[in-house]
Amino acid sequence: MIPNQPESPYYTAAHEAWRDTVRRFVEKEIEPFVDEWEEAERMPRELFRKAGELGLIGAHHRPEAGGIMEDLFYMIIAGQEVARAGAGGVSASLNSHAIGLPPITRAATEAVKRRVVPAVLSGEKIAALAITEPSGGSDVANLETTARREGDHYVVNGQKTFITSGMQADYISTAVRTGGPGMGGVSMLLIEADMPGFNRTPLKKMGWHASDTATLYFDDVRVPAENLIGEENQGFRIVMQNFNFERLMMAAGCNGFSQICFDETVAYARERNTFGKRLIDHQAVRHKLVDMAMKINATQAWLENLAWRIDRGESPVAEICMLKNQATLTMEYCAREAVQTFGGAGYLKGQKVERIYREVRVNAIGGGAEEIMRDLAARQMGL
């Protein structure tokens, strides 16, 4: 399952030391408080600061961008260790910087980088990404939020929705329409939460309760032109580059949640007795566990191989799309079998497997729905 062996061709002693550091952090700073944060439907800002001090935020950003991610395995470890808390909302909100900050580190002006990046990496500020709109999700080329240039400012009008960390974010990398229809009219702007005309409202969700999710409203928000990320009408490419990393990150996290389903089910099956013997002594239950392990191992192997190849300069977009689907389908299977094996206990709130079961669909939709991933993979493969 999830590797923890120094002799791995991918994981060095430095990686394993990082895994131990993150695991201790999760056990001390996250796991004891998950139920409290689920009820509050948000995490405290203090957690971001603690994660920043640890380097956990930096694990999703390359050293040249101020982070500690010397290779993608630091990100994989971080995502799968945080998943051990069994709360997708914590993973989602704590990692909103991983999709909100890269457009800035890649394409913003040096002045904006100096002002924004250190504050986010330290956990003092929270970054988010705003792409999806009420009128459409994955169809980025047809977004409707507009940004009209007026002198030294852009005037932004429109809405974004399903925005992770939307209620607490200070910096929001936002896709807007500055030109004509289609992908050629899309730009990226850094919108800041204290700008007049910006408002937001929270959303209630099936899962990810510990993550504050919001709809954002822009009513004649005046954004300084220096907050343009990249060139005007060249934002579509930035969005697409961002999706590749997001999908790889989601695949890592989903397989981490699958592993937790397996671990929790093994532990429960060894304790629970039915018909005079432990659950795990029933052949049907052992077969479920083996099937879970098969899917987890296959997904993990593909994830690690892709990470190794990407670190060496490849850009296997089709495989990233397929891996994202593979990981969410594995998570769906493992969550189902975990709750089924737990029986009535798996239906009670407070169980990791119950939370993970409720959070299957958001992973299969977010970052590109399964149907979109299949179609994009097919086109990349020339089918």
C-alpha cells in the first residue's frame, strides 16, 4: 500500500523524515479537532500558520517559488499524510493555496509575488482559486465574469461558486473575461478580499464540512492593473497548467483516503465478532480487503511513476486525467466496501469511513469531472 520503505526507488531517507514530520503534525494538530471543525464548517486560521511554520504549505511549491517541493514526492507525502485524518474538508481547505498560488508564482509581476507569496507560504494569508461559475464548471473557455479595463484598473463584475476556502481567502486568483468569446478572451486577475464591491456567502455541502466553501460576488470591483496575472487574454493557458497539478494532487489525496478506508476496515474487522468469529475470519470480508488493496496498490504505482516522469520533464496530460479517474474510482470502491463492512457503525458520524464515503462525489467532480477527464484523455491520445 502507501509506501514507507527507504529502499523504494522513489522515496529517500529525506522523504521518510518528511513523512514522519507531517504524520506527527497531523496526529497532534488535526486529528483531535476534526469533529469540532466539521461542526463549525471551517478550520481556524491558526492551522494555516502552524502548517506554514512546519513547511506543509511549502510542500506544494517548488524551491524557486519559495517552497520545499524539490520533487513531487514531497507533495504526495504531504497529501497522503493529511488524508490520515479522514477529513477531506481539512485537506481541501488547507491545500487551497496549492491551486490558488501557482498562477501567481508562475506569471504575476515581481512586485505582486513579493507581496503575496511569502504571506501565503507562512500561513499568514490564505490563497484560493476562482474558476467555476454558476453558469458552468469545466467549460472555462465560456466563463462570463467580466473585467473591463478603465485606466489603471480593471472593473470586475460577475460571480464564482464552489470556491474552496472562499470565506477565508485573502488572495483569490480569478479567471475573468477581458476579451471576446472563447478561450482567447480569458485573463487571470488577483482579486483581494478587502477590495470594495467584493462579497461572499457560504455554501452548505454533502461533505467537506471542515472546508469553508463559498459563492463569490464581484460588483464593480476595481482591481489594480498590476494585479493582472500573465498577459491580458492569455489566462486560459495558465488555468490549464494549473489543472494538471491539481489533478495529480487530488489523485494522491484520494488514494490516501482509500488507504485509510482499508486500514480502518482491517482494524474494525479484527475486533468485531459475528457468528462466533471475527469479521476478518470470514472469507467474504478478506476478499473485500484484498480487492481494496489491489486497487490501492495499482493506483499508487501509477501515481508514483507519473510523478517521477513529470519531475523529469514529461507532460503526460492524458495519463494525469486517467489517473485522476482511477484514484476517484478506487476511493469510491474502498469507501463503499469500508462502510459495508462496518455495517451500522459505518453509518454513524464521527467515523472516518463515514466522512470519506460522503466525500467521494466531490472528488469525482472537482478538478474536472470523470466524464470531462475521459474526453480530454481521448483527445490527447488522438482518439
